[in-house]
Amino acid sequence: MAARARAFWVREPGRGEIRPVDLRDPGPGEVLVRAVASGVSRGTETLVFRGGVPVDQYDVMRAPFQEGAFPGPVKYGYLSVGVVEAGEAALVGRTVFCLHPHQTAYVVPAAAVGVVPDDVPARRAVLAGCVETAVNALWDARPLVGDRVAVVGAGMVGACVARLLAGVPGAEVWLVDVDPAREKLATDLGVRFATPDEAPRDLDLTLHASGTAAGLQVSLDLLGAEGTVTDLSWYGDTPVTLRLGGSFHSSRLTIRASQVGRVAPVRSARRTTADRLALALSLLADPAYDALLTGESAFAELPDLMPRLASGDLPAICHTITYDREEPACSR
């Protein structure tokens, strides 16, 4: 009888379900991972759950271990942490991060996992994908000592970007969000907070992570002459309209896209994606990132949980999923 695991699938837009998965034994160069925790991406993952991926982006938006196809049925996700139970001897017993959907156990190439450092808790390690995105964004944005910078959008990615920027010597960093309740998050991350109306102008850089056209417009409006906004947002099938008749041309402003699928051009000759992930995991030794972990649910609750996260009925920054540690990686 085949070994079995369980996985969360988007059955159709707005509806999810748990399905059984057949597992094979790991072959040469592979590992069997038992999940310990995973995280729900409030941006891309809830967009996928709502069925908001444009048809012309179906191939681009595929996750590394996705099964099925958009808009559904599809198994999608990419923030999983687990323990290696079999396979490559050097990894057995190690806690690892993998860009894998929510699943109780899975077999993947050993090269697809990153070892979680001993000083990084498993639950915090689910943020590795977001910190990796933030690392890439800073490589794209290239902040300088003493810069005045705003991060617009205090979600998972924006918060990770703000924490990295807080370490730039002499930098003045603001986390900008329409929700005043995110002020505590900013304080926990060691940066200043402002609503869009209160945010300072004449900034050197802005990084946009709100996923909205309004947020991108704010990111432009906060810039000084020759300033650049680095846009990390994914808009799905939502049209984006901007007001470019004001200072955009007269101040020679720039909009630069940043996307984690490839290493930023300024580092691509000397860094691999594995290097970037290892850096992100090491940065998570910083306990300040715990401020992003705002809720927790069991794996079996995902079908009822995802509609609440997608609609905003359940406020969260990073909602984590737990797995029964008494459940074996597979059963026969």
C-alpha cells in the first residue's frame, strides 16, 4: 500500500479542501520532509484562493511544487517548514524550509530545501520566503547610509523590508499604512509609523508593498526629486491607475519593479537563489520578526480559514499553520 500524506487544495475560487496524497520513497538526492509549520501569504496566496491570477500569468505564477492549474483545482503555497525524516543522510533530522504548499509530508530534491539555523524557531522560519523577497528588494532599491525611506504597506513583505531597512546606518525609515493599528508593528520593528496623510515628503526612496494602486500612488507622492519607488506588489488581474500629471515628470521620478523569482541583477553574477535563501534564514535569528506572527490554526482548519483570510474577516499579518507532531510523515 502506498504511503500517504494530506494536502490543502483550492478546489475552485473561494473553496478549499483537504486531499490525500500518495508519497513515494525518496530517491538519490531527495528528502522526505514532515511538516512542522507553514505560513499563509496574505498577498499572493489569498489572491490565488480568490481566483485572481490573470490568464496570461498562469505560467509565471506557478509555485515550485504546485499541482493542478489556475484557477483550480490547484495546490498552491510556498512557506513550509519541516523536519527531514529520510533521504540525504546529511539532512536527516534537520529542520528545513521549503517553497512547498501546505502538506503534512512531501518528497522533494535536497537542493530545494534550506537548513534552518539552530537559533531560528520553526514557526518564525516560515517567514523565510518573505525575508528573501525583502533581501531581493533591498538589492534592487540600493538604500544608502542616511537615506530617508518609506515602506508603503505594512503586510508580511512590507514589514520584512522595514526591518531590514532599520539596520541601514543613519537611515530614517517609516512604515506607512492606512491602518493606524499597525503603529505597534512599526515600533516592534524599530521604525517609525505614519498614515499616508501623515507621512513625510521629499524622501530619497520608497518601497511599495500594499498591493493597491492607491499605495503605489502614495509611494510616488512621498518622493523627492530624482526619487525612486521600488514596487514589490503583485496586482493580479486588478487594473492599476496612477496620476502622472503632477511631479512625476518634473521631478524625474522612477518606478522600478522588484520580483523574487530571479536574483536582483546587481547581485545575480555573485549570488544564487540558494545563497539568498540561506541569508534570509540567517537573518531570522532576529526575534523582532515574531511581531509578524499574528495567528495560528491547525492544518485541518485550512478549508474554513482561507475564506476568512481572503476576505479580511480574520485580520492577520502572517497566519501560521500547525501540524500534529504525533502524526507520522506517512502511514501504510
